[in-house]
Amino acid sequence: MAMTFDALPAFAKEFHRLSRKYRSLPRDLEEFKRVLQIQPLGNSKHFNVITKVEGVAILKARLFCRYLKGSSLRIIYAYHQKRAAIEFIEIYFKGDIENEDRERIEEYLKRLGAVAHFI
């Protein structure tokens, strides 16, 4: 079964803003999706499970950006194991924001009917 990808409206807005600044970002995200197709929970120390509830894992990963020549972008996503789906929740530049938006993650999980227990 092929992995499906979706994104929250807030993610789409952040992605659009960042991709105007970092031109390689659309291609970088496509490469990231190829990695997730094979290993949705990540393949290195650059992936971290934030929380896990009822078949859904919320992960934070470093997103390598060719334009930045490094991995100072962070991406938060939900992996829905049963339906082989990934939903992007947040993307940010590590230099601008220190940590992920925990409130957004909690809201996302509430909509799924789950409660966040951050690891």
C-alpha cells in the first residue's frame, strides 16, 4: 500500500513562506517524502518520536535543505500506521523558533480524539 501525504493548512502556509526564502525546499520535501515511503518512523538519529497514541506517532525530524546546505529546518508530522498516511503538522527554521508548537500538536491530537503525552 502506497503512503499518502497531507498537510495542515498552517503547515502549507509556513511551507509556502519558507519556500520563497529557500528555493530548494519543494525538491527537498519531495526527497524527504521518498525517505518516509520506505521508513515512516525515520532512519537515523535525526528523527525523534515526540508522542505515540492509538496507532499514530508524532515525530520531529531534521529536514535537509540544499539551499541552507544543512539540516537547520525541522518538520513535525503524524504517521498514521493503520492507513499508511503521513500528515505534516509544522515546519520551521531552527534559527527562528527553538521548539515545535506543542499547542498545535495537542490540538491535532484532540481532533483525532487522543490526548498528547509528550515523551
